[in-house]
Amino acid sequence: MGLFSIKEGLRIIGDVQASVLTGDYNPADGAGVAAELGSIFLHQSGVTYKKTGVADTDWQPYSEVEHGGLVWESISAATTLEKNRGYVVDASTVYTVTMPVTPAIGDRIGFATLGNSETNNTTVSFNGANFNGVADDLVLDLNYAYVEFLFTGDATTGWVLSNSDESGNIANIRTFIGNDDNSDSGVPEYTESNIITQGDDLETAIDTLDVEAADVKNFIGKGDAADDLPTYSALAGVELDSGYVPGYIVDEENLFVSIGKLDEQLQTTAALATAGVEWGPVIEAITADDPTGKTTGAFSDDSGSISGTDFWDETAWEVGDEVLSVNAAVLGHLFQWSGTEWTDQGVLENYNARSVKFDFLDTAAGQRDGAAYLMKETGPDVIKIADFDLSTAATIKMATGYNPVSGNPSAADSIQGAVQKIDGNVDAVETVLGTAQGDTDLGNTGLNILADNTDVITAVTDLDNATSDNADYVGRDVTVDDAMPDFTALAGSGMDTDYTPNYISDSDDLTLSIAKLDQALKDSTEAMGAETTTTGITGETVVNTYSVAGNIGAKFLVFAWDGAGNRYAAEVYTLNNDTTVDFTEYGILSVGTSSLDIAAEVNGSDIELKVTPASGTYTVKVQRNLISA
């Protein structure tokens, strides 16, 4: 039979005697507390100690007695709250409740709101104590919410808001909005504000972000009244070059559409970077027509460009000429002129590209400048990947079988056609100036002053009579008296009626005119830049060089391939002054499983374009266009 008594605590007596003691001190401190082995000491803080040895100090803490639950009641008017109680808040009206005036450590107060707290807010006054370290009130303004407060016993901290999952979320939120320094590397520390200010309380921060979010929602086109972009080119010009023109998006287009366009283009670019580009030979034109069955006439999208009339019809077609069609019926197909009809050569393979001399898909002014087009994998679709100006188009090599021809260049001539005529005229001038002077009789050379088969004596006499005029005209006299005749009138006899010379004038003698044309041709050649090919690259190598003098930058098309069949291309730009050069594109070109780093440096009076492979051996081909100062 067991007995129990209450004397200096609760004592339970049975077959084995043990005691339950209480107090506000640690029973293991000092001399300890005498009790039977297995006895329990309940500290008023809630910690339980157990007697584990013979000595009076052999007490070990082994558990913590949890507080009991809150006792709940409903309130609907102002009241002073009691500790360790919960309150169901009926917010039929607006009122204030007040925390206990002298709370003790561990005191708790709970609140549960109904469905009217968002309409009528209830204010919680902390009665002079702090809340989360701040002297402030709390407003209950959420429907169907449950919160609980615990008093810490620390005057600075005061009451704290508990978390039902004890995860520290409130502390993290306060840290994130800038109310505290953050020691958790996993939570960003809010120190650089864009919309809200460091130190804002949570409610202010959320309100500010809510207003801003509504504006952003409209701006990107998700709201009912979506705002369009402002004048984009002017906006972008604040950070970009004053001559910047957007390439893919349009002024007054909403941001959602603009982002979609840029995303699609980036997908295309990423696909090109992964798959590489295979370049084929230069072809004559790209058209939206279906050339099937076409035997005469210009293509419908040949607008004539400069002259305003069609300029490429059957009179200019040569056997072997090729065109690329983007017509839906033959999308991406190449057609070749047989001499009597355009024959289908089949579809361009994915990621194969062609440079075209005539871009009939361009505006009238740009049709003769040329471009480059590529067959995209998805779609399928033919897309423009480069737009050439005349200087770039002029870097295209002359076709096989090139020969000089007679006649004067006209506005309708291709670059090669004009060069052929100039070449033929130079041959004729050489003949006039004496390549056949060793002959007894001059042959049929098409001369203007001498008759065919004139003997040498007669020829010398006739030429002597015209020496002064001829000497002046060709610039061989010491004192050149005569200027050229009316050049525009002379040139107009074999050229378009609206032809106007660009480099020479009526007052120039022939020598000066030739010198000007020679210098202009030299400048154009330098600006166009020669194509360079460098093989066997295993380390840092200079693949192209241009002079600082007279140039402020350059555009490079860089091709690289290894011996394993991997080929890739990149377009890069440089901007320079006399001492520095900036590299305006991402300078890494992936090739197979490796890559090449592309860089630009100033070396004395030159700008050098360099490549450095991460590994392997490569061949690099570079096409360059200079940007003059």
C-alpha cells in the first residue's frame, strides 16, 4: 500500500521511496539537495531535474515541462487583456485592446480574428512595453488570422510574435526588408533599395511594392490598360551611342511583345552558336518570287533601287547565276539559270548560309548592297544574318573566268562589271600611250587620231600636230593649260542621264583625275579589308591588323574550325582611339568541345585582333570592314 504526504514538496511513499520537490534554484548547486535516488525536482522555470546519484549534488536536468494551453474567450469592445489567455476578436466596431501592465517572462496572449477585421481594424496597445524591440502598436487587419505573443522578460525586446512552425520566418522577413543585419547567407540582406527604403517596416514595404507592381503589370502589357513603351530609341540612347537604332523592336511597342521578339532572336542566335554556320559560294540574289518557269523579265521585288526601274532581268542573267527563294511554295530552294530557264537545285540545308549580291527583300535603296541569309533549323525559315554596305559587298571576289571588257561603267553595273569596264579602258589607254610604237605600221587599235595601218612617219606627224592639246589633256605637259572637257557631259553619253561624278571635277586634268580615282580606290580597298586566313593556331595568334590612323573601329566576321569538322562563326566589333581599344562583343567562340578567346590590343600605331585557343589546333578566317574617323 502506498502512502503520500505533502511536506516540503510532494513525497510519494511505496515499495521504493522517491520524492517530488519544488523550488526556484538549481538543486545541483552548492551543497545540493538531499533526496532519494530517482527523485524529481521541479524548478519554477519549468525545467525538471532528476536525482541520478548518491551525492546531494547528483541532479541532472532531463526535460522541460510545456506550458499549458491558453484559455479562450470572445471580445467585441475595448478591454485590458489577461496573461495566458486567448481572445477571439469580433471586429464589428473599431476599438483598442491593451496588454497586461506588468507581464512576466513566458506570459502569452493569443488572438484569432473573424471575417470583419479587414473592415474594422483592432489596435493592440502593448501598454508601455516594446514589441519586437520597437515601441509601437499592432493593428489586427487580416480576416481569419491567428497570432500569438510571448513576453521575453527583456525590456528592450518586450513582446515577440510567435511563429506556428518556429522557422524564423518573421525574423527573416524583418532582415530582408532592412530592419536588421543578416547573418544568414541564404537570405539576401536588403541594403540597396530600388523601390522601398532600408529600414521600412514590413507593412510600408508591402504597400509600396503593391502599388509599384500594379504599374509594372500595366507597363509590360499584362494589365487591362497596358502602357506602351516610350520612344525606345531615345530611351536607349541615354546609355548607348547617339546613333543607336533598335534592330528588332519598335517604338511604341509594349514591353511584352518586345521581350518576345528579343527572346526569339536569342533562341536563333543560341542555335547558331551551337550548330555553327556552313557558308556556300556567293550567289546573285534572294527573292520572294517562285522562279519556277520564269524565262524573262525582272523579279517582282526588284524595285530598281537607285534608278527606280528594274535592273536585273534576262539581259543581265548569265549561265550559272543562282537565286535563293523565300516563296512559301519553294522556301529555301536555290535556282540556277541554265540560259533558257531557272532550274530548281534543291533546298538549302539547315545552318547553311549564302551571301547575295542583290537583296530584293530589302528596301529599294539597299537592294544592291547585298546581304547574307541562313536556313534556320526550325520552321523551316530563311533569316537574314548580315546586311552589307557597298564597301562590304565589294570584298566579294571576282568570279571565275573574269576578263576586262570595253565600255564605260554605268549605275546598273555590278561591282565586278564596273571593274571589268575600267580594266578594259586602262588597256585601251595603254595602247594609245604607245604599247605598239615599235611596229612599222600601227595595227587596228581603234585609235581616235590615227587611221588604221598608218605608217610610222605619218603617224608621228599626225601625233605631233596634236601634241600640245594631247599633252595638256593627259597631264604630261609641264604647264597644263587646258582643263578636262565637260566631264559630266562626256560621261553622260555612255551612262545614266542622272550620273554625277563623285571623285573628279570638270576642272581636273586627266592625270589629276586618275590620281584621285587611284587614291579613292586604294582607300576603298583598305576600308573593305582583305580576307585573311591563319592556319595551325595553337596559342595566342594575331589574325588581323589595321592602322589606328584614320579609323575609329572595325567590324570583324570571324570563322574558326578544327580538324574534326567543327565550324563556328562570330561577329565582333572594335572601337578605338590612338591609345586604347574597346571590344564590344562577347569574346569567346566555342568550337567543338573547346573554345577560342577573341581579344583586341593596341600595338604601336596598329590595332591587332588576336585569338587564343583553350586547346587544340585551329584555322581562323577573318573578314574585316573598317569604320573611318
